Amino acid sequence: MRAIRIHQYGGPEVLAQVEMQRPTPGPNEVLIKVKAASVNPIDWKLRAGHMKDVFPLTFPTTLGLDVSGTIEEVGPGAARFKRGDEVYVSLEAGSGGGYAEYVVAKETIVAEKPSTLDHVQAASVPVVGLTAWQALFEVAQLRADQKVLIHAAAGGVGIFAVQFAKAKGAYVIGTASSRNQAFLGDLGVDKAIDYQKTRFEDVVHDADVVLDTIGGDTQERSFKALKKGGVLVSIVQPPSQELAAKYGVRALFYGSHPSSSDLTEIARLIDSGNVKTVVETVLPLAEARRAHKLSESGHARGKIVLKAA
Ligand SMILES: NC(=O)c1ccc[n+]([C@@H]2O[C@H](COP(=O)([O-])OP(=O)(O)OC[C@H]3O[C@@H](n4cnc5c(N)ncnc54)[C@H](OP(=O)(O)O)[C@@H]3O)[C@@H](O)[C@H]2O)c1
């Protein structure tokens, strides 16, 4: 089968297309014929070696956590799916393997893909959908009567976070650059903030929840946007506990985890028409280098997807 592999840490040029043996599903695993795999910032952070203390890679390795495709084969004891089922999955960060024509996954993390999406669209959902879902509802426990500030609302995670929070009934404030202000309106935010023109902490002081997808200075300033007793959830770096104490809020770092049941719930919301995905760019698998460069620009609107078949 074809796969895009890396043999060392480095820039996009270390991504290379190779021919390799098709994997075989072990006990309680399924073999998925990949139709599409999406690119997430973690892919290029892993490639560049930025995450080697948390997720050290063993070379050669195949990157890619988000996959949509069909079940090709089931391993011993795997009973949830049968050949031909259309599925999507967020693979485990340490294993990956999605930039390939076939990938093996534990059956417990796989879910039926949303029936209203094609495979390119479905592949764009798992990591960002799960992250937004778990950060807002498992960690921050966002309620309908609350106000949430979502940074990078036009990015992969932000697009889902805005729509999930709106579907819950919350009041949603999103940040993006000037070019994305109308886009945020279309997504359904109650208030869009242009971070190039306005310091968000000058206009938001009473958020119950902040979802930090940026870190650094944006994270520090986010404390001022929270009301006392509020919660800051960062998906990029552990927030300062000194600042949390100073402002009387909770502040946590959160790393999402694969979950078949959460993916099923997300598929239900998508199929009900309440949540949509936004795919900005579709490229063939062979153009993974270009896809990484686009993602590394930090200004993708929605998702970049690699088509395997
Ligand atoms: N912990 C976890 O489990 C987890 C899971 C998923 C992602 N992440 C991390 O979360 C981050 C976001 O992921 P993603 O997939 O959403 O990334 P992404 O799609 O690449 O985000 C791109 C978006 O960021 C926006 N942006 C850039 N600078 C901004 C700023 N200063 N203020 C507001 N918006 C800004 C851009 O909007 P403009 O073009 O308008 O600037 C663009 O739409 C990444 O660092 C990723 O690694 C963590």
C-alpha cells in the first residue's frame, strides 16, 4: 500500500511517499481502507519534534490521526463492525498511521461516520470535534445559561466549539482576524471579535468559560475576560495557577482522547443538521508536504484533508 512516512524529525520535506506492507488487524482491531485523512496541527508538531518529550516517535512512522473510510477486515474477537461499514476515527496520538491507504485501529475507538457527510468531510471531524466536545462539556461543563469565549473560532477546533456551544444554548463570543469576521457570523457566534483591532479583554469581562486554542499572551490576557468562579480550558499549554488564584477562577490544560461514544454523539448532531464541518482544502495523499505547510501557516479556515482513494 502507499503511505506517507517520516524517517526523522524535520521540516515538511521529511514527509515521503513509500510502498509498504498492508497492516493486519490484531485481536479486537479493525483494518480500515482509508478514503480520506485530515491534517491537524499535532501532525506537524510531531513531525518537527516539538512534542518528542510527550509523544516520542519511533522511526519510520506514519503520521495522521483523523481517518474516514470503510472496514476492510476485522481481527480476532472484533465484533462491532463488518466489512464495508463506513466509519470514522480519531487514532491514538502515540500511534497515528492515517496518511496511508490502510490503517489498523482498536474497534473500541471507531464509530459509524455521519451518514450525511462524504468521507472527505467526515475525515475533517474527529480530532477537532472530540477536542471541542470534551473541553466544553467534560471539562468546563458548559451550560445553556452561560457565556463562552472561543479563541481561533475560525480554526478547526473553534468551528466545532462555536457550533456545539450554540447547540447547547450558550452565548458565544469568537475571535478571529478581520478576514474571518463574516465567516464567524455565518457560523452563528453571538459576538465576533477582530483580534487585529480589539483587545478581547477590553470588551469581555464576564465569560463563564474561555476555550484557549492559542496560548502565550492570549492565554494570559484571557484571565481578565472571565468572571469570578469561571474556568479557562487551554488545549495548548498549561495555564498559570498563580493567575488562576489571583483572578479567582479555575484554569486547566486538556488533551483530548479518542472516544467512539463521543464520535457517535457528534455524528448525530451533524446528521440532524445542527452542526456542519468546514473543509478549506482537499489534496491528494501525495501532497502531504503542501498540506503541512498550509496548516503550519496558522491561518487555515476549517480543515485540510488528504484524499487517499
Ligand atoms: N490538546 C488537544 O487535545 C488539542 C487537540 C486539537 C488541537 N490542539 C491544538 O489547538 C490549537 C488549535 O488547533 P486547530 O486545529 O483549531 O488549529 P488551526 O485550524 O490550524 O487554527 C487556525 C486558526 O487560528 C486562528 N488564529 C491564529 N492566530 C489567532 C489569534 N491570535 N487569535 C484568534 N485566532 C487566531 C486563525 O484565524 P485567522 O486566520 O482569522 O487569524 C485560523 O482560523 C493547535 O495548537 C493544536 O495543536 C490541541
